[in-house]
Amino acid sequence: MSKLALVLAAAASFTASPAVAAEDPGADAAKPAPSSEHAVAKDWCREHAVPESRCTKCNPRLVAKFVAAGDYCREHGYPKSACPLCHPELVEAAGEEAPVFPEPGTRVRLASAQTARDAGVQTRTVEARRVARILEVVGQLDFDQNRLAQLSARGDALVVDVKVDVGDDVKELQPLVVLTSATVGQEQARLTAAGARLEAARSALAREEELVRSGLSPRKSAEEARRELAAAQAERDTARASLGAAGAAAGAGGGRYALRAPFAGTVVARDAVAGKTAAAGQVLVQVADLRKMWAQLEIPEADAGLVRPGQPVRIVLEGAPGQPREARVARVSASVDPASRTVRARVELPSPDRSLKAGTFVRAEIRISSEHDALLVPRDAVQRAESRTLVFVKRGEALFEPVPVRVGEVQGDEIEILSGLAPGAEVVTTGAFLMKTEIVKESIGAGCCDLEEKK
């Protein structure tokens, strides 16, 4: 590949605009002398705006000394304590101006347009487009946790019968699994005893009230009978509620009871096997309402503050055909997962045909800003050098100019340009890094091209 030729035109009348830095062939390349108000330091390097005795650009051998002393700015290549880019106040105190990078009038000139093509240099015209800042995250589908029931045995029990299987649609209160349990048997016996006690208390109260009316018994006896009736009713109600919580019918016996569906839905998991003993709390069957699913998105900790409920989301289901689904952020977690350092955000997706599957991997694009006009360039077009952000603009068939720009947010494979370019500018994409090495003296590739100044 042919060498790049760098043309330096230090034009005194350089004028910067958002898209053009014009060459002035008649401009004087020499820097004007300082005014009488600021006497130039005797030991001063005007080219690099540092004391000559500390100029590592003119005297590269000094670098090792400053590195050993811990006084070296690796970003800019100057002593840290005298770096004109980190400490512009030192340059101002000396009555000088900080070095400008790239120097006004700097151009990268290739031998010919054919050379540019042979080198693989590619360009793209900058256009204004309507965009919004997008945050790309991943996640997976999950059941609607507000419509998911995990049914378990109330205590140690024996599975007698399993009436459903995975995929079956069930109705509200439909029996799903029949069990028998000694604990439930005890509760059933307790209910029977409580019922008998209640009947006895009612009879006793009726008898005492009759004796009180006849004057054969004091009123205190009737009050004690009422208290006994109230206690018997409470015991009966407690036993009945306990059996109801277990799914056992009040009139059943032998510790037999059933797990029933709390709402209409679909059986999504089953761990019940007839004849198998189930431990207390063991989930035997799960029922879910599949008409709505949750997309659980993992938001990186650094971006969590940008995500809020109500923001539009575009969901793409991995491996699932069909168009992306549009939705909105429903909830954002208030805590960071200590293992993944992410914050979970929930998106609710309607699924009237119940086609969405829990566990499906999803990709999501969260719109975290409103739409606006923006100039976008490929990431490869933007280069960083000497603390400046640059793009290379095509000025001729084989002529390119480094232009400082101010960048905004990353939009996928593109970066928003806030200032420095105008629509219609043609920027280098492939080959921009190679051009950057030619304008940075200390970079790889420096010295392989001819340096010229415009006459």
C-alpha cells in the first residue's frame, strides 16, 4: 500500500466552521510575535507551550526521567506538572497560547484517488435523521407473577390421585391433586368434635334460658351457657377455616383433601405422582394465566437511572417469528443485583393467543429520550487523539481534513455528532484510524510520510 503524504499548512488566518476549515495559500505560516504585555519566557518552547527544559516533544530523552519521577501525562505526552492541555493556566501565566491540535490547515493527502481505493478508504455522507436515544438490553420472559399459583401440601401427605397434567386448561376451584394427610385427618376430627360441642352448647343455653324464665335458675347460669356457645362456635369456625385452607371439604373424612385451582388458567408444572409422599411445602402443581407474560429485562447498573416506568420498549423474541412487540416499561426495581450488578425492569406483554413461552430469551430497545434531529456517523469514523475527538472530512479526490467534533450519545453502531459537522459532509469511515496515526507524531506510522508546509 502506498505511503500517506501529510500536508501541513499552518495558515495564520485559519477559520473554523461546523463543516469546513479552509486552506489559505497566501497566509503567513509563522506565528505572530507576542505583544509587549506578555514577555515570552526565555526558557520556553513556543511550538509545544512548555518550558524548553521540560519539553518532552523536542527532547524525547527526558521522558524516562519524568516517568521515573511519576510526573508524566501519558495521555498527552508532556510532564504532568507542566502539561499545557491539563494545565492551560500555566500557558496563560507565561503569556503564550496552548498548542492547537490538529494544527490549523492540517491535511492528509494520498497520492491519488486510486491510492485511496487501494488502501481501502471508505467514506459516507452525513445526513440528519430523526432519532431517539436507545438503550439495548437483554432479558427473558416469565409468567405473570400476579397470576401464578404454586400449590403445595399443607403437611406431610400421600398423593392419592392426580387429575391434571402439564398443558391442561383448568377452571377456578377445579380439583387438581387429591391427597390424604394425618394432619388434615386431625383437623377433620377436630371439626367434628367442635360441631358436637356446638350443638350441646345450643341445647344447654336453651335449657338455662327456660329455667331462668321459670325462676328455677339464676341469670348467671344463662350467661355462662352463652359464653360456652360462643366458644364452641369459634372452635368450629377455626377448624372449618383450617380445612378450607388445605382444600379439604368440611364433610370429608379420613384426612382426604384436594388442591384446587385458585383461578382459571393452565397447568405449567407438575411434580405430583400418585402413591408418592409429599413433604410439607413441596410444590406439587403450578397454574398460570398465560394471557399475559412478563419480560424481565436486565439493566446495567450504570444505565439504571435512565430507565423509568412508561418509557417505550421494542421487544424482539429470540428465535420466535413475527414482528417485534411494542410495549412500555411497567416497573423498575429499587435494588441492584449484587451478583450481576444489574437492575431488573419489567415489561408486561399481552398474549391473548397464549403463544409466548416463559424462559424465552429477548432483546429489548428502551427509548430513553424523545425523538430529535441528529447527525449520526459510524463509530469507526470517530477518532480520539491528543484529548480531541476528530473525524476526517473528504476535501478532494485524495485530500482529507481532520475536523474536531463534539459527540453525543451512542446509537447502536453510530455516534451522534453535536457540533463540528454539517449535513452533506463526507466523512472517512474505514481508514480513519490510519489517518489519525499520520497526524499524531508519536503514534505508530509517524514518519512514514512526507511532511510539507504550504508555500
